[in-house]
Amino acid sequence: MKLFRFLAIPLVLSMILAGCAAPAPAAPAAAEAQPQASAPTEAAAANQAPAATEAAAPSGQKVILTFWNGFTGGDRPTYEALVKEFNDTHPDIEVQMDIQPWDTLGQKLPAALATGQGPDIATPDYNVGTMWQYVKSGLIIPLDDLYGTGENQIDKGAMAPKVLEGFSKDGHIYAAPANLATLLLYYNKDMLSEAGIANPPATMDEFRDAVVKLTKKDASGNVTQYGIALADHQTISMWPILVWADGGDLMNAEGCSMLADPKTVAAIKSWADLIVKDGVSPVGQTGQGADNLFAASKAAFEMNGPWAAAGFKTAGVNFDVAPIPTGTAGPVTLASTVPIVVSKSSQHKDAVFTFLSWWNSKASQEKLALGSGFPPTRTDMADDSVLAENPFVPKFAAVTKDARLYLPSPEKFTQIDTDVITPAIGAITRGDDAEKTLQNAQTSMNSLLGCPAQ
């Protein structure tokens, strides 16, 4: 379904924009979208001002902000409560939230924004890369003025640097974070104690040694306990962390593939060898499968996000979490975030900035973090005493400054992930040659990115 959403956006936009260019007289809403019939370049879109000027509500009337998002999960009540609090404390502004399934949102939003009938603000997708289709088509505006230290601004210095970098293109920032999650290393305390390991591994070398030591086999060579549950598909991305930690990367500053870079190859090969030769993790593990192994106390480690803690606790696992072990490149982990973007047609930019800055304030993030179990969107709250009510939240918050997004910049994110990177890692963990496989994957990835073959 992710691939469908990605393909649907440019297809719907092309249909809408082509219709606007038809010779027949257009309705007022369609006429507003007509200038987009020739899609602007990203640079042009970056400098494009909102289509409408700020419209003040008549005296005594509220400004109504419409907010489309896909927060249909178990933390939906937390988001609804936070919006209600904003409305209760801002009598001149009312945020009307329309929560839709992500697939529905991905189909409706492009056409709604293109015709000027969409929301003031929206979360286009939970993949940041989807946002660039809207930028390319000129449907959303830069939010550079939202970031600063003044009233109704988000303190740029308090945001995760790599997250803001992922929201940026051509020198402009196009989104504000709706939430933030990081990954930590879950570990089974009983298994480590039994193996004589006093503390979770602090370095990648210690980590690799530990997963081998914690893998148990019976007399026939069958694994009875895995050192780690390491998923390679249908999962939050774990393998990029292992690559980044030892100095490799997936893309370079020019936006081209680094899958065949020697450090990337070495990092992936080192972990694939542990799976192939030492059996430290099952081959072809899904995210759910990895969760099930750890929950059943069949694996000693798993890299996972804050959403997993409650389930493992319910399963009776004696566990804790620790930072991802540090490699040669220093501390790093994965960031996952949902971007909030602003429609070019919104007439209420000041009210939008009031809401988004309030949403990312310390007081609001305390409530969001405790309600969802996710860390705050800010990097300056790890020592916040309120967050200590949930013992895991401060630990996830402590690593936000080191967190990176997975492939935030490519428009063809889904194809690159689904058709290139995931199959390559799957093949290598089944014994295929790492260097050859990643060289072929780099060629395919660069073709999708429009980069020269390397």
C-alpha cells in the first residue's frame, strides 16, 4: 500500500492539473489551481508565497484551521486531547481535526490541495519522502519563518538536527514535526545475566561479540536462543543504523547511492556474516516476527521503538533499553517522524504558526510524550522531570540529538526501499556476495534517483 500511495500522488496531481488546463471555463476552485498546470521546479516552489494573503477573522469570530492527518492508531486520543487543549486555551482559533486512514489521506490530499479545497495543514504521509511531491507541485509553502526564538516560533536549536535536515530542500524548511520516535536497544536482562554480561554492549564490537555469545544451539545445531532478532523487511528500518554506526551511508550529499561504498559494504557484511555463519538471528525476519521472538524470550536483543515497550511488559519479559552501541562514526540511531505541512491556499498563516509552535512547545510535548510513550519532538527535554513518569520516555528522548531519518529526500522513497534496499539486504543475509549485490543495488538505486552509474 505504501507503493500505491506514492504512485497515486503524481497521478492524481497530473489529472487535476491537466483538467485545470482544459479550454472549458473552470470553476473558481479549479481556477485557483490552474497556475500549476506547468509544474514549477523545486526551486520555484521553494520561493513561492502562499496563494492567499492572511485573512483576519471578523471581530469576535474564530479563525478556523482545518487539519487532516492519519493518526488512527492507539494514540489517537492523545492527539485529540492535545488539539482540544489548544482550542480551549486559544479562544480566537479553532483547530478542526479530520483523522483519516493513511491510504485514504494519500488519495484525497493531492487533489484537495491542488483545487484549493484542502486543509490548512496536513500530514501527507508517515514517510517524509512523500512530502517532496507536494513541494515539486507547489502545493505547500516553505516554513522558514516558523523557526526562530520569537513568539509563535519553533526554536530551531531545540529540534533534532537531522530531522530538520530531512525536512529541508534548496535551503528551505517545509515541515514541522507532528511527533518523533527513536530506536533503542531492547535487551533481556535475564539472558545477559545468565551469560555473565553485566551491562548492555556500549560499542559495535561489543555488540557483535554479545550476539554470538548469547546465541544458543542444541546438540543437533538447532538454534534455541537467538542473540538478536534482526528484521529485514516489513519493519521499521534497523539496518541503516548498523551502516551509519560504522561510517557507511545509503546516500551522499549529492543525493546519489552509497550502497557500494566500502564502509557500507563492510557494515552490512559484518552483520550478515553473523546471521549466515553463526545463526545469531533468523533469516528473512519480519518486524512482527522479531517482536514475537523477543516477547517470547527467544532473542536477547532487538532494536525497536517506544511503541514496543508496553507489549513486552505485558508479555512478562524482564527487559530494559539502552542506546544503540556506538560504532566508529559515533552515536547514531533512527528517527521516525510525521511531517506537518501547510497548504499554499491557507489564508491563516499566523494562526497556523501559533498552533505549530504551541504543539512543539515543552508543555505540549510533555503531554504528547506521556500520552503516546514517544519522546518529545525537542532535544532539550531528556532531563524533564515530568517525563520521568514513564521511565522509558527519557531514555528515548536522550538520543534524539543523534537520530537520523531513513531516506528522507528521495521522491521515489518507496521504490528504493521496497525494490532495491530491502531485497539486497535479504539476499546478503541468505548468503549472496555482499559487494556484488550492493554494487548491483547501487546501480538500480541511482537509476531511480537520476544519478550517473557508479
